[in-house]
Amino acid sequence: MSDLTALTIAEALEGLKAREYTAEELTEEHIKSIEASRALNAFVLETPDQAVDDAKASDARRARGEVGALEGIPLGVKDLFCTKDVRTTACSHILENFVPPYESFVTRKLRAAGACFLGKTNLDEFAMGSSNETSYFGPVRNPWGQVVDDAGLVPGGSSGGSASAVAAGLCLGAIGTDTGGSIRQPAAFCGIVGMKPTYGRCSRWGIVAFASSLDQAGPMTRTVKDAAIMLGAMVGFDENDSTSAQNVVPDFQACLGQDIKGLRIGIPKEYRVEGMDQEIEALWTKGAGLLEEQGAEVIEISLPKTKYALPTYYIIAPAEASSNLARYDGMRFGLRVDGENLEETYMKTRAEGFGAEVRRRVLIGTYVLSAGYYDAYYLKAQKVRRIISEEFASAFDQVDAVLTPTAPTPAFSRGERTDDLISMYLNDVFTVPASLAGLPAISIPAGLSSHGLPLGLQLITRAFDESTLFRVAGALEEAAGWSPHPLKYQGS
């Protein structure tokens, strides 16, 4: 039997179909991999017994000829998705012992497709972070860290646990959430594929909320094809989510392998920001050349309001977080720290329950929503957001897809930027614009830095045009020649 943890989802599905191994054997191999790699801290809750039960049920269904799109595939679940009767914490002390009585829409869809859940993956607390260092359960380690030194590299955030787990062979795929780049940026840091669908394509029901107008679930995998397989099983209209789209869901896999001759690829000149790593800029140029070689037309475009995207995001997202996190008051669920009166109970509960980064963003959000500053900050940010969205719409009158870097630098060392918030927030400079506009975007591993660390390129398309996104991403992935089997972590 080959190393089952090195397979892609597509390969594993073929092997299961051919009876080369069972779902139970596949799942047990990944459980062993998780146990051997706990130093990564990628999982905050392991559910091996449930995973094996899921796998046995999958094998029974397959024997009856009942085969779902992800039948028998072991996955990781970001600990932001509510899972019925399985602890869900958002990696915060305030929800440390919360066990939901219901299942999120996305995890329910994946279960129905035959997936086996290995456990809950680590994340920045309430998905607030770009390095996965703000988790109550400790930081996640990037499995590529040994290439540089033993200090440890961050995996990116907030979905760093999912990214690290996929890259290290702890699961065949994982789900994450993307608010301003929290799927795409860790995917770039860990050398995997991370895809954010159009806002509304995946239901947010049952996802612990950070910023409701931005949060979106998406797949994290080793290949573009795997991302297409997973996304197809995750999407669909949900009447419980008022922002869920009723658009027809295409066959995402059918777009793969199509040529891209005649497609126009936009290169936004404003994305050449100060401080961008020269190796990443060189990879960006190389990526454009690879698409040209396959018959695409590369065109320089202008998105002049891009420079306002990051400050706009860091007004809107904290404002929505301030509103969403007001529900954590110690009264109905989660941590409760009693005070002498109601107000003191609120204060003590939130002071002890929330970490520093969450408190910071809640305070910023409360400030920009206050009566004296609402018009000056929040209302103005919403106007700029609309302008950014309109700029993208105009750009897509000229081009079919936009190519940019995913992050301005490769993965950095743990602790390197914890005291430099501006530098930390700038990690999202290339991913935030698509989030503000609600557009689908994907990060593809396309090369290595001089230190041997993965670098990613990002593609963006118009809303609900994931078909073109996968078509171009598949072509770029093939041309870049990236190995679908990232470096395995060998630590104890």
C-alpha cells in the first residue's frame, strides 16, 4: 500500500473506487499522521473514533452502490464551523467548552457527500489574525519551517491550522473561512491551494461570525481539482441564511483541462506595492508569462482605489465584529465570570474570555460605530467599498480574470510581527480587495523562494464565475509544475 496520506482527493477517490483500500484504512492512516505530528498544533480537537465510524459507514454505503462526491475522504474542519455534539470554540477562551446542538450548513453538506471528519483545526481567535498566533490553544506551526531554521514559521491566518494540516499530510483536504484573506494567505504560506468562493455561494449558517458581510467558507486542498471537488459538495442555497445565493451551481470540475486561448488576464498596476518581496514580483511576472504561453492575452489594468482597500477593511470588519461579539455576555452560553452587578459581570467575562487581538478589534469597531464617528469612518468606508466593487466590475468589462500575488512576502517566523500590527495587517493587502467586492478568488502555489519556502499567486474573477476561475487556475497550476505533495513534517 502506498503512502495514503500523500494522495490528492481525486487520487484517493479513484483508489477507493478501485477497492485498493477502504475508507477505514484511509482514515486510520491519517489518524496516525495526526498523532505523529501534534507538534504542529494544527488540530485543537481530534475525533478519531467518530472519523472511524464515519469511514465504516462510508464503506458500507459504497458496498451498496451509494457513493457521494467525497465518499470516504478524511477532512479537517476549521474550529469555526459548528458541529453538532462536538466542541466548537472559535479558538477562544470564551467558548472553550461550547458544544453546539446543531450542525453548520457546510459541514452537513460535506457529511452528506460522504466525508469523514478527523477533528477541528486551529485558527486565530474568532478568525482575527494573519499568522495563527492569536489562538487560545497556542500558535500553529508551518510544516515548511524546517527549511529555514528551528524557530518555526507561521502558517498564515486565520485558517492556519487547516493549511498546516493539509500541507503536512494530516488530512486530504480541509475547510476554512475567508474574511479578508484567511483561506488564501495561509494557503500561499503553506504551499497548498486555497479558494474563496463568491460571497453568498456557501451558506454562513452555523459558522461562528466575525464580519457577516465578508465571511465566506471555502476549500483548502493540494490541487485545483481537489478544490473544485470540495466546493461542489459545499455550495447550495440555504433558506436559513439571508445572504445565501440561489444561483445555479455549475459543474466546477468540468471547467478543468479546458484551454485558455483568447482569455484576457488583467495585471493591476496598483498591486506593485512598496515592500513587496522581489521574488514574489518575479513570480508574478513569470505567472503572467506562463498564461501567455498558453494563449491568454495579458493586459495591464488599473484599480486605483486598491490603496484604500486595507484601511476600509479594517474599519468595516472590526465594526461588524463589535456587533457580532456583543452576544458573548456570559448570560446564555460560553464563559461566565461573575461580578458584583450585571455590568461588572459583562466586563469581567469579556476581559477574561477574549484575547488581546479580539479586544483590540472590538474596541476599534465600537469606536467607528459610535455616534460621533459613524459618518466619518464607518459610513465613508462603506462608500469606498462600493467604489472598489464598481472598479472591479469595470475591470471585468476588459478582462476575464485578474492575476496578482497572494501575499507580499513568504511565511515569516513566529513572533516576528506580533509587536508590529501595521506589518501584520499588511499581509492581507492583496487579498482584501476581492473580499470587499465579494468576488471569487483562489491562491495557487507557483514556486519557491530562495530559502525554499512556497510562494502563491492569486486569481480573481467576476462574481459567480468560479468556472472561469477554476479554468485559469488549473492552467496556471499545470504550467507552474508545482508538486501536489508538499513537504511532510518530520518532527515529533
